[in-house]
Amino acid sequence: MTQTDLPSSPLAIDPARLTGILDFLQAAEQLKDTLRSGSTRQGRPESTAEHSWRLALMVLVFEKDLMELDVSRLLKLCLVHDLGEAISGDVPAPFQTPGDDREARERRDFQTLCAPLPEDLAGELLALWDEYTAAESAEAKLAKAFDKLETMLQHLLMPDGDVIFFDFNLGYGRDRTDYAPLTRQIREEVDRQTRAVIDRLAQEPA
């Protein structure tokens, strides 16, 4: 890139703004150490950051099938949806109960995480988090559906576990994955593979 090719936008920002952004990024790094109930295919505990990365990757590879949606906003929703877990950790789906104050706690944690950010950025990220949680926009509904599907796909890669674990998956998040024809189609294939695992484990010696 030559001198004349440089973008017209500023190449430097206010030092205080930069400090706030970097402090936020360093705090958000905690998501790498926030473990989920699942594991990688090699049996290592999976982090929430890894889940969020592959969730965003799902959006990228299905982008051509999402022409009527704001894919940029969808990616943002996927990247911020679990950031609050960097502070209080993840609660596995089987242990989530109505009235457990989980969403309110995660929102408070998300606000704490965003505290170093400049006010405009903190407001934008909180609005994204609230949009995802409310699940009223088309992008948020799809983010919720993909979130469930990514989790189920990861379960299929885990070393063989209890049949009961896979039985749970067959009913997990169906209200979300039924949202659109694409997510229903993905769900049907994931369920097919899940049932195949259940059948195989049932036939193996105890």
C-alpha cells in the first residue's frame, strides 16, 4: 500500500480511548479459560471462546444462504452472546432452571466486562447482548438457533459418553432450531447423527 492508498479514516485514536479498548480486550480474554460442559474431540474441556469462534464460523460458511439477513450484525451477536460468562462461568444447559437469575447475572457481568470501554462502544455491545437475549430480531433468532446447533455438533465430536447425554441432545433447543428452514434442515441431520451414536453405544458391551 502506498502513501496515497492509505484509508481516509484516522490511523490513530485518542490515547484514553485506546487504553479503554485494550483493557476490555484483556479482560475479555478470560473467556478462553471459561470452560463448558463439553469437550473437544480429543477429550480436552472446551472453552466458551472456542464455542463462540465456531459459532461465528458457522455464520461465515452459511453466509450465501442468509442473503436476507444482516450478516455483519449476526456475526457481532455471535461474538458477544456469551461474553458475560468470562466472569461467572458457564451453566450447562441440563442445570439451567427457570428463575435462576442467570440472564440477569450474565448481563451484570457483561456490563462489568465492558466498563473500561468508551461509552459509545460499551453501549453498542450491550445493545447487541440485549438483542441476542430478547431474540426478537431475525438475526438474534438465527444466532440462537446456530448457538444450539454448534453445541450439538460439538457433542458429536466428543469421545463416547453416556447414552442419556445424547438423549438430552435430541430435545435440546428445538424451539430455537425450528426457527427457519435452514436451521431445521441442519437439525434433522444432527439428530440423525445423534441417533446413530445412541444406537451404536447401545449395542456395545457394557
